[in-house]
Amino acid sequence: MVLAQAVCLADGVPVPWLNTNFRLRKDDFGVFVVGVDFLVVVTLICFIYILDGRQQEFIDQFNNRTIMMTDYTIRIKNLPNDFEYGDRDEILRA
């Protein structure tokens, strides 16, 4: 049972803004749509790449202007483990 059927009566579509009898074929219009879609995808990828670079620049500037705990910490190496001095901190005094 067929409920609806679409029939294509014309192979081309007239272009009214050219003031000629130019008719755009459906095949050519399909190629145009695919080309525009490809251009949009490439533009979007370039935009995301540029946006990512600018975001990284902002993060670097923000980190350079922010005072963090690591700016004022000191790392001391070769301290003995807690079990070696019995958790008595006075042994470690110089």
C-alpha cells in the first residue's frame, strides 16, 4: 500500500535573480551543497584550532599572574622515613 508518492516534474530550477533563462540542474545544486558543507567543516576546524591556541595563551598568562602555593614551597630531599626516627621530630633538628 502506497500512502504518498513524490514526483519530480522538472529537472532544473529557475534562478530568478540572474534575469536570464538559466536553470540550475539538481545534480549541480547537489554538488554545490556538498562543496558548501565541506567549506563549513574546514572553517569550523580552523576556528576550533585558533580558539584552542588563544585559550592556551590565556591559561599561560593567567598562571603567570596568579600566586600559587608552589611559588613559596621548598622541597627537601633525602629525609628519613617516619619509622626510622620513631615519629620524633626533635631528632631531625640540626
